Amino acid sequence: MEVVLLVSSACSVDQHMRCLKFPTPLCGLSSIRGLGCWKPPHCFLTHSFSNAKRRLSKECGPLLVGRQQRHWTGRYQYRPVQAADDSNFSTNNTAPDGNFLQINSPFPAGPDSQNVSEVDIRKEDKVHLFQALTQFVDSNFLPVALLGAMLLGLTWPAPGQALHRMGISKWVTTTFFLLFGLTSGSKDVEKAASAWPAGLFGMISILLLTPLAAIPILWLPITPRELATGLAIFASVPTTLSSGVALTQIAGANIGLALGLTVFSNLFSVVTMPFFLTGIVGQGIGVSIPPGPLLKSLIQTLLLPLILGKIVRETFPDLGKLMDSKRKYLSKITTLLMSLVPWMQMSNSRCMLHQIGPLDLFISIAAGSILHIVYLIGNSGLMKVWPLPSAKQDVFEDFNSRAVLIVSSEKSIIVAVAVIDRLGGVFGNAGLLLLPCIAAQLIQVTIDSALVSTWLQRDAGKKLGSYATQ
């Protein structure tokens, strides 16, 4: 008896079926003869390979494991075997569509398989749990790092307080933008030139429209006032420096446009942001801040390191290639740098956090969620009515509109951290100001990840429909 075991540990059953191009969802035991690759097997769908393996390997010999390539972890790389009754089985032991790999069952078939060691199964389950945990941390490194920094600052404040007294936060921010400049290539940004109307809308939304949300945020009836002020600061900063581009890439959208919006909005925000912070946030809480000193501080902390990193990259092409080859590791380093400042601020403000009531904390977190949803709905609606030249009416096709929607709706936690740090307590306690910013950052990444997943499922459904009609 030949068995096909479909393992879906990273996505829903419906999404997994669409990714594997089955014409109908499978449930329980059914035939997939219509796929055309295999002689009539039976198909089991499971979310737990170990449980199904324990049951099926007692009756069956080879198992056929179907998995999406991007979720393959290497855990089931047993010795491949040729299907004796299938002439379509390719020489590299994968099906023509690349979705399947035939492997030997790790346990013998027949009655002797009743003697399978439960200890071996438990060991393999532990290994699988560790691999799943590391994969989750790797895929969600930014929110995990921010949450870890906040919890570490609250539970063990002494190291963070010591580093805060040493003034490390300024150098952390400078190093972050220096690395950002070193890793920002020019080719991807140049590819965005053809979509300039979409890019123009994105710049206007990031720099001029979304910061206006700070006005109603300051009306929130919560105490301490730093919770509302911190969220208003978060609304005034430009787009995020990492997660927006990463999500755009996952969505298969215009990564060049996303990167161009990220770079240029953060450059120009050094000029526009001080006036929003002083004119809206400052006056909203009754604090007068001249924009000149803040502008000078942001130029020194954000703009100059970014430009310096970009100049070094263009001057030494080999260094740029090295940075590109190590981009994954540099992304982890910059994320850790980003989380250092919240760690220090939380450590320094631990005593102040006891002032926050549960209801006020809930309102500030809910406001952060509503803020991002309003950004997504508002930007999506404005793109539909944005005036375009007649020759550019298709510029907001999915390839470009998804990039603009994600990038223009997100805000940068690292810039908010830099602003709060540069203000030196003018708007209140830095730790309390950062708390809603961190919550809003986690919320926007979660919402946008779900949105990208929805897009991918919809695209897979469209491809499945075209596949079924062929």
C-alpha cells in the first residue's frame, strides 16, 4: 500500500491545498489520481508528522511527503527511493511540479513495526519542537527582539540602567543608520523610477498625511499622558526601515519601490518631522520646542550616518558586495541594535511603569491597532482616487500598490526611539513614551503579516483557478 502524507505545519489546510495545486480540498482519506503523477495512492492530511508516522508506518512501507519548498526544514531527508510503478517520477526523486519527495519510512513496515521505540519518537519530537522554535524566532526576529528587550528591562534593569547612564543610546542609533546606508543598494531604488506616481503618493502619505493622525491621538483620555504622547510621536515618524521592505518582498511586490520609499522618506523626514513634532505634539501637550535644535540633532544622528554609509558603499564596490552577501546576518545585527534602546529605556523607567492602569494600557494598545488599520484603509482608498497621467493609469496595479500600501502605512520604531532619546525628557518619561511605540510596532507587523498572507492565498486561488481551467 502506497501512502501520500501531506504535512501542513506552517499554514492552513485550505492554503496548503492551494499551494499544492489540488483542485479540491482534501479531507481524511481520498484519492489524488487526478494529479496525474502517481499511481492510485491514498492521501492523509495531517498537521503532525510524528503522530501520523507512528500510526501509518505500522501498515505502510514508503511514505510520500508533500511540503511547500519554503517550509522545508530538512527534518525528513531520509534516503530517496524510485517509485517502481511510476514512469513520471523524475531522476532527482521529485515530482514534475516540485512539490513531492518520496522517502523511506524511518520505521519498517509490517508487524515488526509495532516494536518502534517510543523513546526515539519522543527524541524526534523534541528535535522538531526545537527546529520549529528556531524557525519561528528567525521568521519573527524583530517582534521577538523587541518583546525580549522590554521584558529584560522590566525583570533585570541594572545592566540597562548602567548603559543608559553611559549614553550608549546615541551611538546605537548612529550605528544603526550607518549600517542602513551601507546595505542600501542603488539598483533596486533605480528600478522604482518607472513607478514614480505611486512613489510620489507614498512620499506624500508618509511625510504629510499620516502624521496628521497625531492630532486625534492626543485627545485620548488616558493617564499617564506619555502613553498618548508616545503614540502621537510614533504617528509623526517616517516609515519603518526593515519590516516594510521585507513584507513587500514576501508579497512578491515591487521591492525597489518599497526600498526607494524607505530611503527617501527617512531622508526627507529629517526636515518635515521636527515641524510636526513641535507644531502638533508639542502644542497639543502645551510644550514649546523650537524645531531648529531638533532638526540639527536628527541630522547628526540619522541623516549624516546614513549618507556616510551610502558614500562608503558606492566608493568601495567590494564592500557593497560583501554587505549584500551578509545581508541576512546584518539584518539580525541591526534588529538587535534597534532593541537595545528600548531595553535601556525600559530598565531606566521600570518604577514609572507601575503608574499605568490596566484600562489605560488597553486603550493605548487598542489605539495603536486602530491607527494602523486606519492607515491601511485610508491609503488604500486614496490610491484609488489619486490623480494620474493617462499613460500611468496602471501604475497602481498589485505589483506597485501592495508595496506602497505596506510601506506608507507602517511607522519606524527606531526613528521614534531616536526622537524620544534626543528630546531628553521634554515630552515626559522616555520609558512610558516608548511603551505604546513598541506595542504599535508589534501590532503593525502582525496585521501586515496577516494581510500579506491573505494576498498570497488569493493569488494562489487565482492560479489554481487558471490551472483548473487548462
